[in-house]
Amino acid sequence: MTKKQRYEHVLNFFQEHIPDAETELIYDNPFQLLVAVILSAQCTDKRVNLTTPALFRKYPTPQKMAAADFDDLFPLIRSISYPNNKTKHLIGMANMLLEKFNGQVPMTVDELVQLPGVGRKTANVITSVIDEQPNMAVDTHVFRVSKRIGLVSAGASTPLAVEKELIRHIPEHMVHRAHHWLILHGRYVCVARNPKCHECPLTQWCKYYETFVAPYAGQD
């Protein structure tokens, strides 16, 4: 099977079965999504969604968050991983939105990565979710799944390398959805430990299954 064929089969499956895949973070506007994605670094979306309602009630806008005191904001995100750094990032991010971007969330990766707490992955999420730009955010799920299935080469050893290879092979109009397809597959099926190959619908196109599972199928 060629890499092109593998991409075609995998993308066609996702397109048919979960065509409307989207982020599991709950938000009402670009600012809320930006806050939620910053909080989600090394933290589950479920935990973020439990935390953000109270945060958004108290700080619904960049103006409100920019004026926040550390000691007032911190307790609202205490249950999130790295709350000290993320408290500083949120306040700094809100201030920069006001100072450099007229209080609006910018929609280019180059502008977004200037904000405190925003790296390339976060910027790719924002632009792909809000604006459906063909940007691929590579988190641990996307990195793991794309390598296991065989969508990217073994030599793609960094998130940026994986991102570039995925972008090169996925049709531009699918990229913003493919990001979610790979995340959801990694979150619920192709998990880090003991991937659920027995219930995976992609095994016939998966290099991991072909190499590590199929040869031992049926053995005790």
C-alpha cells in the first residue's frame, strides 16, 4: 500500500463516519477559545470545561481579564495543571490583546504566537477552529496516531516535522477537520498505552496493526 492510498482510505473513513468532528472545548467566542486552549496545555479538555464557566463569568472579555489580579484569577484555575504559569499567561495575553490587537484575537499564526502562553500548536488550533485555516496543530494524540497509522515517516521526530508532512499530504480543505479526526481517534481508540486495536476501524490501513498486532492474532 502506498502512502497516498493510506491517506485516501483513512481520510475517506473519517469523512464518512465523523464528518463534523470539532473541538471538545466549550466556548462562545474566539477569546474564550483562546483562554481554553491555553489552559488545555498538558491538561484534559474535560478538566478545562469544568473550570472555564466560573472563569468566563468573572472575566468574560480581554478588558476584564487584563485588569485581573493574580490572587483573584489563580483560585479559579487552581485545578488546572501549572496554574501559576497559566495565571500569568492569561493576564499577560489579555493585556497584549488590548495593547497590540485592539482587544481582538488575531487570526494569523505569526501574530498569535506573540501572545504569552501561545505556541505554534495553540495558534494552529485557534486559526483552524475559528477561521477554518488549513493549519495542523500537532499535540500528543496527533503525533502518536499519525506515526502509528503510517501517515508520516519514522524520521518525523518533532511536532513540526509531523505537521509539515501531514499538511503536505492532506487536501487543504480537509486539514482543519483532520486535526480533530486524529485527536479524537487518539483520545478514544488509539490511546497511548494498550491501543484498542480490537475495536479500531482503521486496522486494515494501519502500519502499527500490521507490524505488532496482526502477526500474533489468534495466539494465546
